[in-house]
Amino acid sequence: MKSANKPNRFGNSLCILAIVSVFFAGACGGDDPVQPEIPTDQPEIPSDNNDDVVVEGDIVFTVGDGSSDISTPFAVAGGDELNLEIKQKNSYTQGGKVYTVEPKAAIKLKAKNASNFVEDLEALSTQIETADPVVSESGTNPVTALYKGSFATLGQSFDFETSYEVYKTENGDEMPYLKFSEPKLVNIEVKQKATTRVIVSDTTYYDVVAKFEVGIEGVNTKDKLNETLSFDVNYTGGVVTTKDVPIELVKTEYRKDMLFHAPHDNLMAANQAVVYRDRYYSDGSIQTDTLSGLRFNFLEYGSLLERVNSSDVNGKGEVDVELAEGLTIKHGKVEHYTDDVGVERRYSSVEIPDFENLDISSPGTLDWENVDFPDRDVPSENLADYESEGGTNYFDTANPIDDFYFDVVSNICTTAFRYKYNGKKYQFLEFFQLAKWYDRFACVDGNVISFEEFRPSIKQLDWVSKYHYKELEATVTRGPARVYTSEFKGTFLDQEIHLICVDTVYVAN
């Protein structure tokens, strides 16, 4: 390990102290990512919206036992795990007061196998394709940047996980911190083991050293700071002359999609949940299974103008409707458009004696994300409410069965138009709007895979109430008018959703 004790020093007033601690765990240790501990007492973060804020200073760091020498690689044996932690202490002066934060950074490197036996010498040093690394962020202040990726040769794999914390001021500026670059596999050295006597064997043994580098960069520091950490993974390689090299499953990953099927002939539009299971093997091959759910109706929807008590319910023409003796209203022709996927538009008009006796009620919404409507139907948070697509069972968290599961989400918005006459209310028109869809998840190999990102987005753009309408002036053919509109718009799997009912209610000249 490193034994020198002279620190690296940059700047003159801000001090970042980085202490790198190294510890090893056996190959049988846990696979949880390295997460630096966050102090229970969070520091007070200064706002830098003040003209007297000064951020300048030093970076001092030591490695391991106090050495500043990072030129010597960190060594890890095959089958073991290396955990490295960098602790920092950053101090800032604002208005004569010192503020301190302590961001952390960490690296975990795990070599899967203590030895690697192949059929070809070249295979010991040839890198094979692995899945793309996963980069993410978590937390707010600090924000923790996470990296998780793998390197592999035939029969051997190296898993890297890095993380570092970034503190921000009140206005969102990043405070100085140490940042890791993406790990690199720079070389794999293969040297035949020396022998002192003749050994009859079907295997030739080699010393293998996989060399990695991770850059350290000082961000938002007065003076430039760029260093490199080196890692040597040492293990035994063997070239077997026989053809009996076992192929092992290295890892399994899951991808997902929600497919849209356009309507055709007498079939409605549909959607289908799909999971792709990628199995990575030690010989570098990848086997992909496609697991498909059933086809469900894409969106069961409607936007209707129901002419109550009218013989012409479809609105093909103008029609007079006698609601009661001495009370007659007149419906206009309905204009209708639908695309058989998610669009339905209806427009009409109706003549009534006056507005003073017009009564309107409008409960419900199709916007399932709108919290202002507590009675709306939303996807259940209880997985036990989801039924298998085959209809044989509901999901059991204690005994999960691999299958696709669904839950129905259905919302209705109705608007009733009534006219008050002789102490009674007579309904003559109703807006009826419906949006029904099927929320799903999959259980594959005991893992729950959700499809939340594929849920529809339906927003309410306009609504109807006794006091919400667009007023129109009288014309030569009619008296004053009010335009009542109930409208919803959104998208579902890149398909347009547009449900609208518009009726112009007017008084006769």
C-alpha cells in the first residue's frame, strides 16, 4: 500500500481534504453498490447571491495510509472486491462566516473469478462486449452521481461502481468537488508462469494482470486538478488443450416496451406489453428471449352528444323535441369525427326558450392525474389488485408467479343539460365522455417490471358548468348564445387523444 505522507496542495483559502480508505472483501461478499455515508447533521449551505461571496482555496488529499503518492496501482486479487472511499472537507467563507461541507466519493471494483481457463491464449486478453453502463443521479443536496458498468473477457468479468457527491448553493451553483471519469480498461498483460521442473499437464498457466484507470478531476476549483487512479487485477489464467470449457451465465438484464397495433378490418386499435430478457454468457454470447403479453384494446373512449327524448339520437338532422306540454326545444344537426384510435369530436346546437331556467351539472373527469378530482380512477398502488392476463389469478407478493398482470383504469365525465319548467327539471342534452385503459406490469424470473412510463397522459382543457361558457351575441337568425365545451387532450404511445363535445345553446329571436 502507499506509505509516503507528503500532501498535494493547490490554491490558498479553500481547503478540500480527501482521505482515501481502502478495504477488501472476499468474492462471496455482497453486491450492494458503495454508498458514501451522508452526515446526519447536514451543513448549512450558503447562498452565493451576495456580492461578498468568495470561493477560492486549496485542495489537500491523501491516499490510504496518508500517502500522496497515487502513481502506484491499487492491487486486487481475482475473486476479491476492492472498496475505496475518498473523504473531502470543503470550507467556504461568506460574509466573514465559514461554511463547511463534506462530500464523499467511492469506487468499488470486483473481479468475479480467481482463475480463468480458456481454450485459446488470445481469449485471456481480448475484451468482449458487455451491456452499456448505467449512469444516474439521486438525492437533492447533495446530489449523488452514480456509475455502474462492467468489463469482460471470455470467462472473466470486472464490475465497476463509482459515486461522488455534489453540494449546491441555494441558487443552484455547484460547490467544488472531486469528480470521477468513466473507468477504462487500458491493458491486459498475460505472462506464462515459470516452472522449475517438467510438468505433464493439459493446461498451460499464466499470470494475468488487467489494468484499469479512473481519472479524478477537481471541479470548480481555483487551480487545475487532474489525477489518475490505477488498478491492477491479478489472477491466474489457463489455456486448456481439451475442449471441455464450461459456458456460464454471467448476468441477466431486462428491457421493456409497449407496442401499438393500428386498427384494421374489424379489429380495434390495441397495445401489448413486451419484455426482452438478455442473458449474457461467459463465451461472450447473448441470448435474448421475447416475452409478450396479450393484446388489449388500446383505449376504450367516447365523446357523445346524447339528445335526450329525441327520436334522432344520432343527430343526423334538426329535430324538435317536446319535453312537456307547452315546452319544446330544437336540436341542430351533429357534426362528428373519429379516427378509431383516440380522437372523437362532436359539435351541435340547441334552441331553448331562455337562459334563466337552464340548469347544468358536470361531475367527473378523464384526467386521472388531476388531484383536484379525488374520486377519479387511478392505477392501484397495491400489486395484489392486478389480475393475470390469463384471468387465472391475482398477483401474490408472497408467491409471485411469472405472468403479465393488468388493472383497469376507467373514468367518465358527464354533463347534463336541463330546463326548469313548472317546478320540474327536464333533461334535453347530455355530454358523455369516457376514457378506459389497462395498466400493466410483468413478473419475470420473480422480478416485477412496471410499465408506468407508457401510461396515457390525458389533460382537461375545458369544462362545463353553470358559469363557465363562451358568450356569443345575437345574429339575424338567432338570439344570444352560449357555447359549452368539454375537452380533453393527451397522448398514448405517441397517438393523439382528443375528446371534445361542443354545443351552442341559443335563444330564439
